[in-house]
Amino acid sequence: MAMETCLTVQHSDCEPTDQLEQIRQLVENRTSGRIRGLCVSVEGPRLVISGQTSTYYSKQLATHAALDLALQLVIQNDVVVSA
């Protein structure tokens, strides 16, 4: 089963795409791929993580993984927790 992932940047002065890819990979690794439809995007000063997972623990892991690399961005975790 292929994992759907996306990376987007809303403004040209935001983090470069390779930085977003590093963050996405770290989130995916730390959560052991448990976030379906993982999307990491930059919207102004915010790094937005979205997708769906079955546990709040995975959502928390995603936030902490992003914090390790997104030094000057506010983290917005929009991951939905559902069965």
C-alpha cells in the first residue's frame, strides 16, 4: 500500500522544499508511518502537519518530530485522530 504524502509552500520566503521533505521524512519515521495521507506544508509563519491516525500518541510524535527541524516556524498539528 503506497503512502500518500504532500509538501506545499504558500509563500516564496518560506522554508525550502528540501527542508519540508526532511521534516516529512522525520515525521514519517518517528510515527512509523502511522499517519495516513501525511501532508507537511508551510503557510506563512506556520508549519502545518495534516493527515489521519488512530492514536493521539502518533499525533504527539508528529509534533515533536517537526519541532526538531522547524526552528523558526510555529507548528500547527491538524492531524485527525479517528479509528
